[in-house]
Amino acid sequence: SFPPFFSPRTPPKDEPQPASDLILTSGEVLRVENVALARYNAAAEVFETLREHNTATINRNPADSGGIGFSFYVFDGAGKKILQQEIHNDILSQFHARECSVIWVLQTAEEAERMCFRLKFDSTESFVRFRDQFSVALYEVNNQASFEDLKPD
């Protein structure tokens, strides 16, 4: 059985195929390949790479989750989900164009400590695409309104 965010459907032949062989995820609005996941080691004051060659997606949360919501996911090369993070202001996300990376803070219910993670993108194009879609998702979460519905000034 698949976790709730997975969709086991196969896209029709005329539909664009994903860049990887990963299972398509429901609500997916963006997919980028070759992303490295790292965790900050406070004692050594460095980010230590946990996994390389991952895929990151940004997904719209299911409509029944109450309001507009988005999450991003990180999958390993075999398509196994290794991280899921809801997008909201409390994760203190920061994008760094020079390093093509984003960092954020996570505090789980099980752990009293805060953990800092980083996604590092293999290209400027992937970084910009992720940053731009993340910004739209954060706008929609904060305003509970569609970004596309904005009226030009």
C-alpha cells in the first residue's frame, strides 16, 4: 500500500514523463533532480551531507487538509521518501543564491532540539525554480489565497 501522498497511476504516453523513474506524487507542482540533503552539525559548525543525488518536490496538500497548504519532499534515488516538510514561516527558510541552497529549521515533537537542514541544488536553474515555487507556495499558505488571483497594479 502506498502512503497517502503517493499516486500509483502511470501517466499517458502523450503526457510529459517525470525526469526520474520516481512514482508521481499527488499535488506535485515542482520536481527537481540531483539535490543534496545535509544537516547542520553545531559542534563542528558545518553542514554534513546526509545523502546526494536526491529528488525534491513541492506538493499542494490535499484539499481535505483544511485550507491551502504545501509541503516539500525529498526522495532518494530509489524513490523512497526520506524527508517531508510542511511549508510555513516557522521553518525560518533562507535561500542562498551564491551556494544554490536553501536552509531551514525543523523541530519535531519527539526531539526538544532544533535541527537545521540544507538542500543544495546542482544547478542555478534548479535552485531558481525551487525558490520561485517555494515563494509562491509560502504566499498562498500565509494569505490562504491563490497567487494567480493577484490583480496587477
